[in-house]
Amino acid sequence: MTSMAVTNIGELVTNDPAAGHGRLGVLPDAALIVDDGRVAWVGANALAPAADTVLDAQGGAVLPGFVDSHTHLVFAGDRAAEFAARMAGERYTGGGIATTVAATRAAPDEELRATVERLRREALRQGTTTVEIKSGYGLTVPDEARMLRIAFEASPETTYLGAHVVPAEYADRPDDYVALVCGAMLDAAVPYARWVDVFCERGAFDADQARAVLAAGVAAGLAPRVHANQLGPGPGVRLAVELGAASADHCTHLSNADVALLAGSSTVATLLPGGEFSTRSPYPDARRLLDAGVTVALATDCNPGSSYTSSMPLCVALAVREMRMTPAEAVWAATAGGAQALRRTDIGHLGIGARADVLLLDAPSHLHLAYRPGVPLIRHVLHNGVLT
Ligand code: NIG
Ligand code: FE
């Protein structure tokens, strides 16, 4: 494989404090060498070694690719009318999930595959080089298995979310559904999943049901993560910390005890501001978490109901404007934070040896991601060292 020099970088964000200034590891007037899909060298532009090809950043900023650690990209159907009703004053309750379940069950594999591919490419154009994808709109053994099979074709970061909601046909016997999720459905999911997740929320699964699902997943070799405290206070975060989950996602309604538990754990709090934007709900208080010492990640939650955006730059801008994060904190959370939420050390930074997932911005610094909201600032994306 040939090597590539990215030269004339106005500001290189490495997320490697040993390589540059501050937590973002920022190097001004820098260059970066990619070799064999990995970062081989970073340093002053004037000292850059030769490479086979050159990509001139023209004074723009260079960042690690975004790590979107929470999406639901496998689905069929459209819920624009539900969105319009919310914007006219209706509340989001998660009830629309059933609409997507019906459409997804009816859709052929090819349609689901095309949707995943369309959204993955859409995200890549906006700088997302790693995307986690959940099941959860099938809720039968064959439908959950095929969702994960299709997701796994697009990403190794796949999550079994059979415990998204209790489907209508099990409404009067939810414990039988939990048994299915922990039994035959899990067996069918395992070959295509790395993670197990549960929507622990009033109206979905309570603490005991959620614990049973996560424990069964762990026993089958999957690692846990939790949809926690999204619509109201509840046991989700407590459970995530108790089980050593990589991440508790949403974290919108937290008690002081929840914050303290997260701060004393290795569980990342993944905040999903696209959800609050699209449901017109109060945003989670990122400042409170950061000030307590909690590791925070940002992700899109891309799904057809509560957050139909694939844009990590939008999430960064919302986190800064609405959640009291500094631009540096938000950029870190959307890159290194996402990597930590997926327990990955090869992505989310541009230290030597990192996977060469690299963004070149049409802007002089990372600040512009929040300063220029809604503007397509991603000029080039390298994925595994290859220009996309
Ligand atoms: O993360 N919280 C549960 N699941 C999704 C919403 C799914 C939907 O509304 O279709 C979420 O917001
Ligand atoms: Fe979600």
C-alpha cells in the first residue's frame, strides 16, 4: 500500500495529549503521514517526511473521523407525519416504534440493505467513519437475526436490541417475550452482534427484565450497553453501572446518585441531542456530567422516529449551544468519547498507529463545527487511509 502525506494542516486535532496541546492534542501548522491504513507520523509541516502521494489541507483543520456509537439504521418506513404532529405539540412516548416494526417486518432484505447503505454513506459524507448499528425493529427471531445480519455487512459494531419494546402480540405476556429475547432470539442474534442493549424505561422494560436480558447477552458473549433514563428518571443508569456496561445512552433524566455512579465507573454517558431536538424535549445537562468527572460521548441515535439525523456535526453544534459543552469537549466526545463508548483504542484519535480515519475541514479550526452550524465543512474524508 502507498503512503500519503496530509500537508499544510492549519490545526491538527490528534486527541493525543502527548502529541500536542491540551486534551485535544492540538498541533498548529502540522502534517500527518498515513501508511498502510494507519497514522505513521504527525508533526510540524516543515519536518514532514516524504510520502508517495500528497493531500494539501490548504490551511484547514484536520480531525479524527467521528465515531457514531449509537444508531438504529436498519428500518423501513417513514414517520415524518409523527414528527409533524410533535412539532404541533404532541409528546414523544416511543409509541411510534410499533409503526417502524410493522414496516420493517414487511420489507425485503434488499430494501433494508439499501437503507443502511444510503444512511452509512450519508453519515460518511458528514465525517462519520465508524458507526454502531442496532437491531430492534424486528422483534421476532427471524427479523432480529436478519436486521443484525444486514447491519453486520456494514459495520462490526452491531448491537442486539431485541428488548426495544414488547411487540403487540406479546402485550399481555411480556415475561414470555423477555424469555424469547433471552433464548431463541439471542441465539439467532449472537453470530452477528458484538453488543446487547435494552430500552430500560417505563413502557418498555423494567430493571429486572432489563437485567435478565443483559445477563443473558453477556453469558452468550455479548457486551452490554443500555438505553437509560431517556424519557424519565429510572433504573437504567444504575443497571448500566452495576453490569459494567460500556455506555449508558441518553442520560437525560439523572438523579445526583446516577451522576455519582457514572463518575465512579468506566461507563460512558452517551448523549444524543438529535433526540431532544426532534422530540422538542429538554436536553441532557452535559455540564453537570462533565463537572462530576463523567466521560461523555456524543452520538446521533439516527432512527426514523426520535432522531432522523445522521449528522455528527449537528450533534456537536447542539451540544455546544444547548448542553453547555465547550467546542473542544464536544469534538472530543464525538470522536474519542464515541471510541471509548465502543471500547475501541484504534479509532477516535490520530496518535501513531491509530486507524487513519481522518477529516479535512473547509475551516481553520475545530471551533467552526459549532460556530458554523448546518454548513457542510467536511471537505475530505479518509477511511482506513483511503480517500472516500
Ligand atoms: O433511542 N429509545 C428507544 N429507541 C429509539 C427510538 C426509536 C423510535 O422512536 O423509533 C431511541 O430514541
Ligand atoms: Fe436509540
